[in-house]
Amino acid sequence: MISERIQTIQTSPTVELAAKAIALKEAGQDMVDFSVGEPDFPTPAHIKQAAINALGQDRTKYTANAGMFELRRAVCKKLKGENNLSYSPQQILISSGAKHAFYNVMMSVIEQGDEVIIPSPYWGSYPEIVRLAEGVPVIVEAHETNGFHITAQQLKSKISSKTKAFVFCNPVNPTGAAYSEGQLQQLADVLHDTNILIISDEIYEKLLFDQIEFRSFAQVVSSAEKRAVIINGLSKAFAMTGWRIGYAAGPQEIIEAAAKLQSHSTSAASTISQYAAIAALNGPQEEMKKMVVEFQRRRDFIVKKLNNLPHLSCAVPQGAFYVFPNISAFFGKKYKGAVINNSKDFAAFLLDAAQTVVVPGSGFGAEGFIRISYSTSMAIIKEGIARIANALTDLQRENG
Ligand SMILES: Cc1ncc(COP(=O)(O)O)c(C=O)c1O
């Protein structure tokens, strides 16, 4: 009954976990949810007002399939002003979220058997969407010891005659690692004499700490105008996950192909959300800046607390709102008589023993780790860490 295409892909681990957490919450359990992938801040008032105005003015009909011209122009203005990249509105596709933009682009460029290089730990949708497009994900492992950055040599070693594209996320979900301009340049140099497409997911670009300045991969790679596609959106930077607005910016030929696919699936993104997105891109950015300051405060707190726990280590992330601690020292321990063998078992143990939801690293292609999202209040972070600490103490006791 179910197609082979769908049978070859997995459900998103974050969606699975979130569903479990919701079910437990609904059953009356007092859960701490560290699995969320969205800012806990409200969408700024002026953005919501723009949507209300659109409704009041009956702007509730279809827009152009690739997005309203005014919104595509606002994206171009953003890319020029913030990233020093020149695009025309014809090179922009507005989709229903960055995930949708990524999907449309990958379905438009990947042929059966094409290899697509993806650094791990990765956002779970990358390999699945590559598989849906009948491509072959080729994973290049970023190690904890290297701050979860891949090196130029590692990237080079994965390039073959079948390599079609390199999917790059910066800052990274799930590790929060961010690449310096020097590191970006080294990766770009490896790609210099190739015609490999670069798909650069920059959805966390605004969520950078310690005064690090964001550089788009398209700013450093050669022939970017011919082969780099930027994927971005408003979900994370403007706390707009539910509005479902993302975009792709790249060579017109690719954008037109992706728009053609979109025209036969979802058509244009929500009109009301597009009006809100114009206000977000063209309006004041103060709320976002305040959000970043608060995320950095929480990062500092949670990293310190986690590193104080015995047998657990946590690298310091430079961006996003996740930490990715190493929990492999707990493998082999028994909880209620069953051995904890992997990160999924460890997450299940925390769910039961600490009523705390985390995402197993295996869902991001990295066994031995868990992802904790600190996109929740400081009070909840403190409570969750205290629960984890108690559960780990009990686990140590159970294991003598
Ligand atoms: C790396 C990465 N890219 C893209 C997305 C998708 O964002 P959107 O809500 O715009 O579809 C996410 C969301 O979690 C993400 O983590």
C-alpha cells in the first residue's frame, strides 16, 4: 500500500518526541520539555499588526506562486544590506517555511544516484529529503573534539565524481556550532575547482553569540551566483515558526524549477503570513536582538550547569538555542534493570526518571549525544537541570 519512496524515510525524531511529551502532558504529567525547536518568545507586535491589517483590508486571496513581489524585494534588500549579496526578485522563491524551500530546491536539482555531502550532526530532514529526491546522502562527521566543525580535508575526502551538492548549515542545528570566516573560506577553497552545488541553510544566522558576525557561505564561495542556493526563513529569527514563511535565493534557473514544483503542490505561501513577513524584514529588529541576549544568558547558564554534572561533557555552542552534551559515559548502565545502550535509551530514561524531554543524538546522525533546547524560561531550565542531576545521581546509585 505505502510507496517504497515513503518507506525509505524516517519520521522526524523531534516530531516523535514532541508527540510523546504532549501525550504525557495531556495525561497530567508535569513535564520539562527540552525538545522544542522554536523560540519561546512571541512574534513581535508590529509583525502581528501587519497580518491583522492585511485581514482588515481583505488581502486574503492567492498571491503570485513564487511569492509577493514586495516580499521577494524585501528579501533581496535584506540579502544586500546584511550579507552584501545581490539578487533580483526573480531569484527568490517564497515557500511555506525554510524546510519547504529546501525540499523544493532539492527535488529540483537532485537526480537518482547523485551524492549529496551533509555534515553530521545534521538536521534530520536533510538526509530524508535527499532520499526522497532519490539522491544518496554522504555524511561527513564533525567531531566534538573539533568543536563540531568539519574540516576542509574531511570535506575533500568525501567528494567523488557523483557529488552533486554540499548541504551546509551554519550555525548548526543540533550542536549550535558556528563557523568563522576563516573556516568558511577553507571549506570554500575545497569546492573552488568543482561544479558542486552549495545549499547553504542560514536559518539560525541571527542567533549568534559572543559578538560573532555572520558570514553567508555564498559570500566566500567562488561562482556563488551560478551554484549557491541560500535557504533561510523567518521562523527562528522573528519567532514566527507557525507563520510558515521561508525562502530560497539562488540562480534563476534553479529558483524557477523549484517554483514550478511548488506551483503543483502547495502554490504560494499564506498571503497573510507574507504580509507579516514584509513587516518583519523591513521593520525594527530590536525584539530579535533582545531575544539573542537572553539566549546567550541561558546558554552560559546551561553549559556551566551541564559541565558540573559528573560523566557528562558539553561543548560551548556559538549560536542557535541548543546544546549537544556527550552522554556516552552512561552507556552500559542499567535503569530499572534494562541497559542504556544508546542515546534513544538515554532519552527514554530521562523521560521516565526526570520527566524531562530531550532529543537523542541518533536522530541527528550522532550517537552518544542528546540535544537540549534552551528555548524555554530560565525557571524551566533550572528545574530541568535539577531533575536531570537527580536522575543521574539515582542512576549512579542503582549501578553501584
Ligand atoms: C537547520 C534548520 N533548517 C530549516 C528549518 C526549518 O524551518 P522552517 O520553520 O522555516 O521550515 C529548521 C527548523 O527546525 C532547522 O533547524
